[in-house]
Amino acid sequence: MDAHVVWQRGLSFTGTANSGFSVPLGGKLTAGGDGDGFRPMELLLTGLAGCTAMDVVSILEKKRQEITAFEVKAHAERAAEHPRVFTSAVIEYVVCGHGVDEDAVIRSIELSTLRYCPAHAMFRQVFPIVLKYSIYEDQGEGNKKLVKEGEYVATMVN
């Protein structure tokens, strides 16, 4: 995998990778940037959320779960001092559908985080990651009811 970042001006860059897509990178205003793009650390956290999201939704579909909406929320704490690395993270899987089975959700999270998601495999060696899930029943017309929420604790440690 390759990535390429091209300077535009100030703290503004355009990043591309093998896929051919591009993403704007920008420094925050308080650092002298224009605030015109993703911060690099935001991209790392977004990459982690996206990597596990693709796994989990794919596995849930293979398990024939009727999913109507799905999202992954990620929050990371950072060190106060430079280099301001991530020190911990919480990932929450929010699943909405009809009759979604909690065991299927838990197994999907387990397979993603312990077997398939390279971002999670890499980051969990550097900082703790708490995994939470919320399951909602889709009641139509944009309404949903919380059915179950919990936390997945990995049984395997690398």
C-alpha cells in the first residue's frame, strides 16, 4: 500500500492512495492552518472506525441479520504532551434493524477485532480499546427503540 501527500499551501495538503481517491488534509486554525481538511490523527481514527465497520456490517449481512441502519462511533483520548499519541479509545457499534440478534452482533465484533481488522490489530497493541454496542429495533418512519446495549471484552490478547 502506498500513500502520497502533496503540499498545496500553508498547512494544506492533498492525500491520495492506491485507490486513487483523494482527501484534503489541513491544519487547525490555532496551529496556523486554514482548517480546510481532515487532521492526520482524525484520519487514523476514521480509518480504525471504517475498517471495523466494513467487517461488522459484512458479517452481520452474512448472518442474515436485517439491518436498516449501522454506524460506528469512535472516540480517542490523546496525550497532553507532544507527540500527542492516542492513549485509549472507545468504539461503539450502533446497529438498527428488525429482530437483530445480540449474539450475532457480538460475534461480528469479535471476528472483526480479533481476526479481520488490521487497524484494530495494530492499534490494540499500542493503547486500550473499549468496544461497546447498541442494538435498536427499527420502528419505521425514522423511529427506533433501544433493545440491548453492552460491552464486548476480547478473550484473546496479542
